[in-house]
Amino acid sequence: MLALLGRWTANHRMLVLAGWVVIALAGAVFGGSVYDRTQSVDSLRPDAESAVAQARIDRLAPEGERVVAVISGQDFNATALVDNATRIMFEIRAIPGVAKVTDAYTAGSGQVSADNRSSLVTVELRPELSDDEALAVADRVAAALHRIDAPKVLVGGELLAERTFAEQAVKDAAVGETVALVILCGALAVILGGLIAGSLPLLTALATVAATLLALTGLAAAVPVSEYAVNIVTLLGLGLAVDYSLLILTRFREERAADRKAAVPDLLARTVATAGRAVLVSGLAVGAALAGLFAFAEPLLAAMALGGALVVCLATVAGLTLVPALIAVAHQRIPAPRARAKQARTPQTRSAPRPPGLLARLAGFAQRRPALVALAVTAGLIVLSLPLLQVTLANSDARSLPTGSEERLAYEAVERDFAKWTTQPVTVLIAANAGDPSVLPLLDRLRALTGEAELDLRSGLPADVTVVDLRPAGPAGGEPAQRLVRQLRSLDTPVQVLVAGPAAELIDARESTASRLPIAIAVIVVATAILLFALTGSIVVPVKALCMNVLTLLATLGVLVAVFQWGWGSALLGFQPWGAVDLTTPLLLFVFIFGLSMDYEVFLLARIKEEWDQRTSGGIAGDRAANDRAVLAGITATGPVITTAALAIGIVFLGFALGDLIAVKEIGVGMTVAVLLDVTVVRGLLLPAVMSLLGPANWWRPGRRRQV
């Protein structure tokens, strides 16, 4: 079937190219509008307790968005500052859409720092405003606040921070893609021996990204899609398209070198039948990993899983159709491997075999000392994963913005000087009146838990509902707040009690992840094992591959904790750590690393299986030496393409690591580390060492007698 596809694509190359040109142009014209359709997406399922409680509170007593400002750098009581700030506070109150202004100049809030040189202003907007209307009002408020004649005025708030995040996401995507494509163009031209050959993977990547943006535009009309999801999904599509293009292109050059008289359609038929099979299996494996991500069911992850599935599908189709069509058109301009180097050789040395590549040299070393290498590499990966034992997972806030952004500076100033006034509380929703005999003992227990003499009861609510705001020590999502949430939920109460607030949301997100993680793992493991069994006919190989992928994942997450939570190398990477890792990052990396690791695993195993079958054809039983030769031959043949693909995709990920959003930087750095570890340490050393230790047992399956 794949051979027929390769032949048909070669014979109808112009038709295939015309179709992809139409798709790419449509993506270029209409795909960019996806950023206009993106929106803030919740990272928590709507049926989580904190989400249910907050939704009910919002219906009963809706609150508008808030704009906060810190006025600092001058004595609070300076006459000129008092007069100027007072006048502007009254101007802000007159802005249509402003519901309430709380400040120390006109409202007597007392929100003044301990050194008397800064004060806090909180402006609440009307809850009935739409998102666009609220942003317009917030801009007018911010402009008025900036007219205060003080050395420093920092304006922020969740609404403005979300917009800055969205704008920075678009900017980071543009910069990351541009940098990656420019560097890739030069690198691939050098590696593949010419500008034409180097441009084929780039053209495929550009067409895939354009088609991806077009598909995401359609997806955004059906489900909420965030700017963050667009960035990550585009990153995945770019990397996969380059990987698949290189695999097809490299195999075509091998087939042409082996049979120079064959027609191009015949060469592409053989290419797609072999390398195309690896591309198809790899695409299915990455798709299975994304299906596991969808199992978490959180809106943000679900939208990302759907978008990722579209990208994988497009990258796979491009690898099986667009790349062969481009090769059929430009095959005469695609040089043989190391063509220039061969021209420089003398007739005596021209026929000498080329020296083995990096992966082949590593594999040869591993096969000579398999037990020692397997033990050392496994121990090293486990050591790299140790920081994961101290990981702190939290929801990103304004601290994930660039260090110099005003919204982040405002957030940090508020947390530093005004936390006791602004920290979001742990909110308790009680389904009964505060005066109910069954509620009074419950309120006493709340006082005992918090040590508060008077509880903060919200007013203006229906008679059958009581809402209490509790303010534990420390930040809103800190350990004291989380401990209070757990204590509240463990209470045996005669009426329904729901707990909301940032700490409750964080706990719900963690518990949701923990409860659904086994489902996600089962989906990924079962699907991957079936695909690898279909590829290799072995039970042992899939189990080994899964174990190696887990080691790569754990080591990468350990490095991520050291860098982004502890701050190791943060100055070099240009960011300021905030003491935690975004809650969604390990999940995304789990899926992406698993998928891309399967990429290289499939590339290697497909060729190793070919070599093994050649050595055991005709009923000849394979022995340990035959197994080692097959492994080394497979790695030698695919090593250059895997090394090139790893270099190319590493450039893509590093391009995104240059962005200023910490959440995106975490993904870029994490994927770069994973690719580096997977291609060199795992595929170059651990895989051949383990396969050498297992010998013919690698290819065992039920019903087959073990060969010795």
C-alpha cells in the first residue's frame, strides 16, 4: 500500500504539490486569524469541587475584574502627591464601567507599606462587562493611574496580565519560528550538501505549520483554544515535519545509491514502503501519546490534545505525500551523501568505506562493554531525575511573564508589600443560612481552624447560602492555604460545604491529574506496545522501548526542576525563577517526550528489524553475533539521519526556548534536553547495550521458540 502511494505521488507530483500549495496559501492567509480567536482557557475541569463552588458564587454575587496599582518612590504624605493622586482617584471613579475604587487617598483603606513610601490602589470593574469592554475600561484606568505624579507607578492585575501573556505568546512564536527556520536553513544546507536539498525539509515544515494554523483556526470555532496551546502545537508540528522529511530524504538517497538505473517512481515506491512505514508508525505513536493527554479531560489539555492530533496527522501526511513529490521534482539537485567529500578523494581511497558516524561509534563502544554501559547510563539517568523528588507544581501567574513586564513587577510589588490585603482567600460555600442551628457549630469550627475571632461573611447573598472568606498565612496557593483546604474538606458537616480559591484549585488540579494519570499511561503504553509489536514482531522490544522512554522522561523532568524551580542556569537562559514548575509542563513533556522518543525508536528499530530479517531469512536461526551485527548495522544506517533530525529539532526547540514566557521556555528547554539525552545517551549507548545483553531474546514473541 505504501509503495503504491510512493509511486502514485511520484507520477502525480504536480497535482500533489498544487494541493499542498493551496493548503499552504490558505493557511498563510487565514491561519494567522487563530490568534484573534484564542482565549483564556481554564486548566481545571468544570466538575471539580473548587470550580463548581466558584461558579455558584459567581452566579450569586458576581464580581468584576480588578486592576491593581502600586504607587511608590515618594513619601505617601507628600502634599503634591496627595493632591494629584486624590484628583485622579475621583477621575477614575467617573470612568464608565468602574464599580469601585479602593485606595488610601480617598477611601481611607490604610493600604500603605510599612516604610510609608508606597500605597496600593484596587479598581474593581463592573461584572456585566464583556472581556473586550473590560479591557477597554482597564486601559483607561491604567492610563489615568500612570498620570499620577510619582516616581514609580506599576499597574497590573489578572486581566491585564492575561492580555500581556497572549501578546507575548504571539511574539515568542514569531521569534522562535523565525530563528529556528533561519538557523535550520543554513544547518540543513550544509548537512545535506546543498541549498535545494536543505530547503526540502523547510518547505515541508512551513507547509505543515501553515496547514496547522488553518486547522487550529477551525478548531477554535468549536472549542476554546489558548495562545499557549497554539505555540506548543506549532512547535510540535515544526519538529515532526522536519524529522519525517529527513527520514524520507535520507532513505531516498540510499535507494538511489544502491540502484542508480532505477526510475524515480520506483525509487520513491521503495522509499515510502520502508521509511514511509516508519513515518506512519511514528505518527500513530505520537497520536497515541496525544490521546493519553486527552484522557486528562482538563479544557486546556483537551484542546491541546486535539490540536496536537491535527498537527501529527498533517505532519505524517506531509511526510508521505509532500516530501516524495518534492523529491520527484528536485531529485537531480539532491546530492549523494557526502558527495563533495568523495570528489576530493583519490581513486585509491574513493572506494574505501566511510567512517562510522557518532551513533555507530557509540553503539560499537556499548556492544563491547554492554553490562557496564547499561548500568552506568541507567544510574546516570536516575541521578538526573533525583531533583524530581522535590518538585513543586503550581499554576502559573504573572510571575511567568518576562522579568521586566509591568504586570509582573506590579504583582511582585503587591506580594511583597501588600499581601495581607490582596491575597486571595480560601472561600467556603455553605448551603444553609448562617443563623441555621446546624451551621453555627460549623462556623465555630472554622474560627478554631483559622484562629480568627470574627469570620469574614459575605453580605448580599440569598438566605439559604453562606459564604465565608478565610485568610491563612502565606500566599494564596501556599502550603498553609492547602493544609486549610484539606482540613475543611475533611470536616463531617450536616450541610453541603464546598471550598474554592487558588489553593483549592491547585489541590483539585493535582488530584485530577493523579486520578487520571493511570488512564493516560495505559492508553499510551498499550497503543505504543501494539504499534511496536506490529513493527518488530517482538514482545521484548516494546517493553524495552517503554522503559527507556520512562528513563528519558524522568531525567528530563529532573533537569527541568533544577533549572526552573531551583534556578540553575537561569541567568544564562535569561529568566528569573519563581520557585515552581507550571502544573501542565510535566504532562505536556510526558506526552511530547514519549512521542518524540518513539520517533527515534521507530526509525532505529525499523532498520534494525530489516537487518535482522536479512540475517535470519531462509530459516537460518539468528545467534547473538547476528543480533549484534543487525543492531550495529541498523544504527550505522540510520545514525546520520537521526543525528541530523535531532540537531534540526533541537534548533527548533531552542528557538522557542529563547522566548520570554517561562511556561513556553520550560517546554523548549525540556524538549531540547530530552532530545539530547535520547539521541546520544539512550539510543547511542543504552539501546545497543541492552539489545546486546538480550541477544536473540530481543525478537521473542509468544509461539516462537527462543533462538540461541
